[in-house]
Amino acid sequence: MLTRKPIQISFLVNKDGSMAGKNHISDLDSHLGYWLRIVSNAVSQEFARKLEREGVTVAEWVFLRML
């Protein structure tokens, strides 16, 4: 019968038990993707507000645009 020895190696822990790669995690607002998402949300919300003033929803605008 074949048996397998348990493996004690982990990709996340060094042999001495310390965590590998103790890098500082930067703040969220230091990432370009975070700011692009903030701008995208602001533009989308303003667009929806302008459409609402005209009595049209975003879904209706998308449908009309496709026609």
C-alpha cells in the first residue's frame, strides 16, 4: 500500500515560522484605480441626474441609443 508523508512546506510561511514578504500595505487612496473609480461614480451619478431632469432613466437612454 502506498502512503504519502504530510508536507510541512507552506508558500506563505518561512521555515522559521515568520510570515513571508512582510511588505507594507499602502493606503487605498494611494492607488490610481481607487481614484478612477471615484471619478467614474461621480460622472455616472451626474449623468443619471441630468437624464432624470429630462424624465428619462439610464435604462431608457441606453435602449433609445441602441435604436
